Amino acid sequence: MTTTSSTTTTEKWVLVATILASSMAFIDSSALDVAASSLQTDLNISATELLWVINSYTLMLAALILIGGSLGDHYGRKRVFMIGISVFAAASLVCGLAESVGLLIAARTVQGIGGALMVPGSLAILSASFSPERRGMAIGTWSTFSTLTTLMGPVLGGWLAEQGLWRVVFFINLPLAAFTLFVLATRVPESRDSTAAKQLDLPGALLVTLGLAGITYGFTEAPGLGFGHPRILFTLGGGILALLAFVYVEMHSAHPMVPLKLFKSRTFSGTNALTLLLYAALGGLPFFFLLNLQKVQEYPADVAALTFLPLGILLAIMSRRMGRLVDQVGARLLLTVGPALAGVGFFLFALPGITSRPDTW
């Protein structure tokens, strides 16, 4: 009885820690999408510079996220998770204090490094801490609260932008990080992958970092320079070659970072392909949609943020229920219906066009 009670208490604290850590990333990202216009005006920066303020974080996150997961497996998920949170929080402080776009972009880059150590650890710690029969419920709960914080982000960012307080978007991370680190240090046990290779796959890590960084950089700069520009051709081509070399190295490595045999599983390959396509569609929507509402259709920042309320409310209500439903009926049906409904939603977004005046409804 005591063991069961202790396990349940530990699980609750694991949920608290992972939800709080995820909240930092989600609030920061979703609030910044709304506050981007205010930030651009305050610092007097170009559209390209604004894009780099957003994408410098994404660049490092994409380039290093596989390494972050691998480090957690080898050296302890909690340890790497805590380092990631600390780096993310320190960079957030610098972001909030930055008076130049160069310093802001540099700090956002460091934020991305922290995020790459932090993001993989969240679900990895959850999965390691909950039994298979309770894992769906735990991930559903995590998704619910993560959605609520994502919902808060645009509303908070819109209000702060209207007050000229976009810097507070970054300062919010500091108390969240401090409490999360306290919970992790005192309440959450360490875990690591006992089946992980003893030695890190350094050649693979270098190649995947160069490959993902090259592709992310190339697509970020391409709208301004054009896909035919030598710099774009070099970075995109170099990124593709690095990823091809990564696949070759993984095929012949005694301790691969990504065992390619995993992709023989149709479930693994299909789920990852679906996740890639779905999040590629969902990831760009908030930034460009909210910027369009404010710059083109002249919505105030706080009103533009409210357009995401229905999405957030429904996600918050449904996420935990869907997590339990996955445990009961499996994921195939939900992974089919969900993206289809998301596609219908995107289509409906395209119908109104540019309105003659702000029309939230």
C-alpha cells in the first residue's frame, strides 16, 4: 500500500514538472507569435530580422533535438532536462533585457539549445515514470495542461503587446523555471535508457546537426534571397548531403543515435511521417496568421489573439479524453480523423480572405 501510494505521489510530481517545463516553451512561443508585431516596432527591425528572432530558436531546436534525446538516455533524463531548463531560463532573461536585434537573436539561439535539451526529456520522463496502462492517461493530462498554457500564451501576448510589454513574455519563464527545477530536484527520480549504447554516436550527432541546421537555415533565408541564390543552394545542398551521410553512418555504426531498424516498423515509420506532416502544417499557422491579422487586416494584438480561443478551448477539453480513448481503441482511428478535421479547419480559415474591417467572428 505504501509503495503504491509513493508511486502515485511520484507520478503526480512528474506530471507537475513536465507540464511546467512544457508550459515555458509553449507560452514563450505562442505569446511571442502575437507580440512579434510590437517587438518589431519597438526595436525597429525588418521583417527578415523578425523572422530570425522567431527562427533562431527553431533552428537550434531542430538541429540539436536528437542529440538532446540521446544525451538524456545516456547521462540521465532528469539531469539533462534540468540543464535544458536552466539554459532556457538564462537565455530568456537575456532576451527580455536585449536592446538590439543581434543580442536578441543570439539569446534566442541559446534558448533553442536549452529547448533541445528540455523538449525530448518531457515525454521521455513521462513514459519512463508511468506504466503502459496509465501512460495514455498521463500523456493526455500533459496534453490538456500544455494546451491550456498554449491557449494562455496568445491572450497574454496580445495583452502585453497592447501595453508595450513584450519583454515580459520572456521574463515569465523565470519563476516557472525556478519552481520546476525545485520539483525536479526534490520529487522526481532519475531515469535513463538501460539499453542505450555506452558510447555516444559523435559522427552521427555532428552530421545530423549540420544537416538539420543547413536545411532550416536555407528555408528561412530562401524567401528573401530566392532559391537560386548561391548561399541557399549551398546550405540546402549541404544539409541534404549531411543527412544522407548521417543515414550512411547510422547504417554502419556499432552504436547508432537512430537505429535504422526502427523504420522497418510500419507503425513507427507511419506515425513519425504523420507527425512530421501534421506539425509542419500546424507549426507555421500561429505566426503567419496572427501577423496577417495585425499587419494586413489591422486587428489589435489582443483581439487577434482571441481568434485562437476556440481552438485552445476544444483542445483543452478533448486532450485528456482522447488520451484515455487511445488506451481503449488504439491510435489509428484518432490519427486518421484528427488530421482530416485539422485540414477542414485550415480550409475554412482560407475562406474569409481580407476583410474590409476587423471581423473576429
